[in-house]
Amino acid sequence: MEGVIEEQIKRFIDECQDSVAFKLMLAGIAPQRFYLGKEQDSQCAILFNAWVNGYFPRINTLLEKFKIMENGTTDFKNRLLERWLLKQEEERRKPLNNSVVTLVELAVAEFLEESGNSIIEISALSQNKNSPDIIFHYCPT
């Protein structure tokens, strides 16, 4: 199993290292931390898991669409970075949630926009720390 995972990680890096998602979520994290296997419970990078399951393009597209690399706030980018992989096992849960929540915010904003609503502001791009996650103008269909 270990050899299979190592080979997948190599392919993942070869295919994705130049992407916006890889640069934002895994910058500075050693590849051996992408998969933290254990006998009963395996943990791996959200982005690596997405790649294995065919969802990598979805995450990368969201980050490109909202121009997070260029215009995302420092706070949003820090929450997106998968630093939880560097924590001790008992400390991993809370930082993991930050990475997931940031992706969900972008997915919800995209859904609202594709449903005909106008996105006015998202916290990922707002310098106002008191801003709600998403401000939109409801456009009934």
C-alpha cells in the first residue's frame, strides 16, 4: 500500500504543482506530509484526496474563478493553506475545518452566482474583517 500511495503522490505533484490550488493549499508542505497513514485512520491532504477522487479540477477552478491567488485576502489564503498537516494528530481537527470552510465559501458563492444572483462581496476578497462571508443581491428567477 505504501508504494502505491508514494507513486500517487509523485503523479499528483507532477500533474498539479503548477496549479493555483497547489500553490495556495500546499505551498511549503513536504510531500511526505500529504498522506498521514495509520492502521485504522488515514489522513491526507484535502487537495491530494480531491485529485485521487477526480475533484481537483473543481477546487482549482473555484480558486481561479475568484482570483484568490491575485486578490484573496491574506487571512483567507492563510486559512486555505493546509497547515493542519504539520500539526500533531490531536491538534489537526480545527485547522482542517478552516481549509474546508474556505472552499465551501467559494462553492456557495459560485452556486449563488450561477443561480442568477449577483455577488456583491465575498470575505475571501474583502479587506473588511467584519464582512459576512457572502453578500449578494437576490435575483428571483
